[in-house]
Amino acid sequence: MSEPLSSVETLKRESRGLRGTLRESLDDAVTGALRESDAQLLKFHGSYQQDDRDLREERRLQKLEPAYSFMIRTRLPGGVATPAQWLALDALATRYGNHTLRLTTRQAFQIHGILKQDLKPTIAAINQTLIDTIAACGDVNRNVMVSANPVESQAHAEVQADAIVLSEHLLPHTRAYHEIWLDEQQVVGADESEPVYGPTYLPRKFKTGFAIPPINDVDVFSQDLGFVAILEAGELVGYNLLAGGGMGTTHGDARTYPRLADVLGFIRKDQVIAAATAVLTAQRDHGNRSDRKLSRLKYTIDRLGVDAFKHEVELRIGEALQPARSFRFQHNGDRFGWIEGIDGRWHHTLRIESGRLRDSESIRGLSGLRAIAAEHRGDFRLTPNQNLIIANVAAEDRARIDALLVEHGLHEQLRGATFRRFALACVSLPTCTLAMAEAERYLPTLMDRVEALLTKHGLRDEPILLRVSGCPNGCSRPYLGEIALVGKAPGRYNLMLGADFEGRRLNRLHRENIDEVAILSELDALFARFAAEREGDEHFGDFVVRTGIVRAPQTIAAEVSA
Ligand code: SRM
Ligand code: SF4
């Protein structure tokens, strides 16, 4: 590519294995911030520099620097954590963070509000729990997602194991993390070359997810790299390999768009590492390193063409992909309440609104989970929908967990209209530096108002996917919402409609840059039509497409041939 490289490319190349001047920046007591270049590099270590946007203007007027703090994100393949790990993260969020724990849409933990001087002790303490934050952010493979289904079958355990092996395989090799945060001594002359990534890592972030049909909770078509488990007679035989999904867009830049992954073919179970490495290195070598807006794998595939990209992947694997096997998804949500696993152990999926655990008057989420973790003998699983599974519970322990849930008000989260349990909102204000409108903080009010409309039209029990993002980056995967709000400016959103209920069809822009009054008035009219004109059990997203309210969006053709 002849265009000049983006500045981030130079930064990566000159960073001495992602070390930069992070140590000096951390030691500088004059400011609560890092040097700009170090703030970029920090992402590769699993943390983002932020400032409290609610206070920004006031501090500017007082001629104070912004109220800087840091968000830390864990790497947690498949979202599995032990009770001891839970307790440790909770303690850190309470000691150093803003007294909340955030479960993310990629099955990880985030702790917000950490001051610069506390960054190192917090990362070191997380590491002591045998969780790390390496590559949780940055131009590398991010947290690997796995269908959060409780271990109902041997196949679930096998897929989780494959994801962990892959996550480890795709970790950067530099020892920068260990030196900066864990005080490991630098070994002079040690070989720190990056066999998978090379010296400038990837052109952009790279995301991987494993889905186990019939549940598409990981929204596998939104991942750069997707694996759809193929089971025959209950045995995991391999995976369909998907590539090129992504959500992020930029308002007003038509070159950017959300895209669903293509199904490239079928691979045997023993080819996971080879296939992942092939897709990742093809992106490494062919991705756009000049314009970061166009550097995700989805654009590389569209530039090269799907067939050419597939050929490239096959060359790198060293053999042709087999034809994709048939599979079918039923939905991309979670299943709430208790479910019995094949081994007689129980799994309880809890609704956690926006994935935020805090102690409020009505719901003492943080304390409740702390009490459960103190007694729980199984594990926890963070779901891709920001919810939580209390997993592997013995039958005799169920009653005690139920009692703790009630005692802390956590059972309350399933109250109200059905759509509430599927709703997703990204973090947005006040911590997200890129937010244009509220998301997480707006969701409770929005849901109350939408519930009133649904009730008015007799649709209270309708499972409708509502997703809200504070900007077009799409961290709540809004382009896969049957109804989605994508932030444009304070109090103003693009209203998107028409995704399906399985994560196989993108929605479309319905109304641009409208305020709440207009949003609710649109929804009121649409719900009235839906109640009157729907066919059978038709989902809302399918209804708006069938009736031409929105133009039929892209559907995954290759998905179901069963
Ligand atoms: Fe995201 C950037 C939060 C999942 C697409 N995302 C951010 C940052 C770090 C803002 C920033 O760069 O300064 C946000 C931090 C907010 C905060 O205060 O915590 C942020 N993203 C999140 C989380 C916490 C949202 C949530 O509510 O759970 C999710 C953390 C996942 C994790 O554990 O790793 C999160 N982000 C996603 C997803 C969904 C997914 O991956 O399944 C997407 C869409 C999928 C995709 O990547 O295409 C997503 N985030 C983005 C983008 C747009 C990328 C693009 O291709 O254009 C950005 C901005 C960027 O990279 O430039 C972004
Ligand atoms: Fe921030 Fe935008 Fe992501 Fe929301 S969608 S967390 S506002 S980057």
C-alpha cells in the first residue's frame, strides 16, 4: 500500500515491544495522565486512560486538568471465573475503582475509576488471581468469546478448552507487561520477536468467538474470526470457519459499515490454531495500515474479495477448507433461571442490567455476588449479553443461592416486560471518551418508556432485542438489534430497525438523529402496527422487514442448509 502509515504504526514499531515510556509516565506525579503515546500503548496492557466527562467542563473552567482515571479490562476466555477470582476483583473495584464491577459484551470484567498511582498495584493484584489483562485491548486478538452455555455436554467443555488454547497462542510474546506491572527483570538479549504478530502487531483490533448452535449468544457473525461448533451425534467434530464480521462505523463516513462474517468452510477440530493463525496473519499482511477507520478485517475481505481471501487462508493452512456443514441458530440471547446440566449440576443465569454490578437501594448487586462467591463451590460465567451464570451448583446448594439472590434484590432484575431481559447498553458516559450520547445511564428510563408503549399495545411479553450504543462504534452490537439506538449527540440517536432474533441479519437506519419524543412516537406507531398486522409468532424485526417498513437487509445466505 502506497499511502503513508498511520502514526499508531510508527508508535508500535518504535515502542520497544510495547514498553514505550510507560514507566516514566507512571512515575510522573505532576499529572494524573500518561504521555499521549503511552496512553496508546497502555491499551495493549489492558487499560484505557479516561476522564470523568461529567466533570470536564467544570474542571476546564477552574483551569484544572481533566479528572483522569483508568479503566482496566481483563482477558477472560469464555468469561469463566472462579469464586476466589470474583472476590479478588470485587475487592479491587472497591478499593481502587469506583465501587462497581462491569461485565462486558465480550465476557470480561472492567473496573473503572482507577487513579494513575493505583494502576500498577491493581494490575499486579489481578495477575495474582491468575487472571491477566494482556491483550484485552490494542491491535491484537482480544478476549476470545465462547458460548456461555453451562457445561451441558462434553462438547461445551471441549469448545471452551479450544478457546483457551487459542487465546494463549495468540498472546503477544513481549515481556513488557511482566516488567512494567509485575517487576520482572528485563533479560538482556532475550528473543522477544513476535512469531505471529511481527513487530507492528495487527493493523487494528481483532475479535474471535466460538458459538455452539443452537445458541448464538456470542453473535458469531459480528466477530472478525468465528468458529461455529459442529456436533455430530453429540460429538464435536470440528467447526465452520467464519471471517470478516464487525460492527464499528463512523457517522457520515459512507466507507464504513457494519458487516456480517462470511462462512468460509469447515475445519477439523485439530485445525483451530492453524485456521485462526491463517486468518489473523492474512489480516496482518493485507490489512490497511494507513487509515485506521478502514483497517478491520471486514474491509480487507471486501477489498480482496471473499474468494481470494479464502484462497489466501487455505494457502496459509496448507490445505483446502471443506464445504461448510449445516447449522441452525435459535436465538442470540441468554436463558434465564436454573437449568440442569447433563452431569446433574445446576446453572443459574442472572440478569444484570447493562452488566453493571453496584450496590443501590433496591438491588445490592455487588454485595449479593460477594456473598454468593464466598459460599459458591462451582464457578461463574460472564455471558456475551452482559449477564452472569452462577454455574456448577450442586442440587442441595440451590436453595441457599436463591435465598441470597432474594436477600440482595438480585432476583428483581427479571421483573417487568420480557424485552428488558434482552436489552443491551454500552458503557458510554461518563467514562467513555468516544461517547456522543448516553447509553447505560439512559437504559433504565428508556426501558420504562418502551415498556409502557408495549403494554399499551398488548405486547408486554414480546421478546424484542433492544440495543443502545452511545456512538456508532457499536459496543453493544447495536446493528444486530431488532430495535437499536445509536448515539449521535446528547439526547439524539439514529433509530435502527430490522435485525432478526438470531444474530443473522443486520438492521437498517430508519430515522436519523432524533430525540426521545420522536423515538417514542415512532415506536408507538410501529408497535400499533405490529400488534394489528403481525403474522403468527413473527418477531418484531422480521415484521418490519416483511412489511417494508425497512428495506430487507443483508441476510446470511450460507447459514442454514439443514
Ligand atoms: Fe468497544 C472502543 C467499551 C465491546 C467496538 N469500547 C471502546 C472504548 C474502549 C472507548 C475507547 O476506545 O476509548 C469503550 C470503553 C468504555 C468504558 O468506559 O468502559 C468500549 N466495548 C466496550 C465494552 C465495555 C462495552 C460494554 O458495554 O460491554 C465492551 C468491552 C468488550 C471486551 O470485554 O473486550 C466493548 N466494542 C465492543 C464490541 C462488541 C463485541 O466486540 O462483541 C464492539 C463491536 C464489534 C466490533 O469490534 O466490530 C466494539 N469499541 C468498538 C469500537 C469500534 C471498532 C471499529 O471497528 O470501528 C471502538 C473504537 C475504536 O476501536 O476505535 C471501541
Ligand atoms: Fe463508548 Fe461508543 Fe463503545 Fe458506547 S459504543 S462504549 S459510547 S465507544
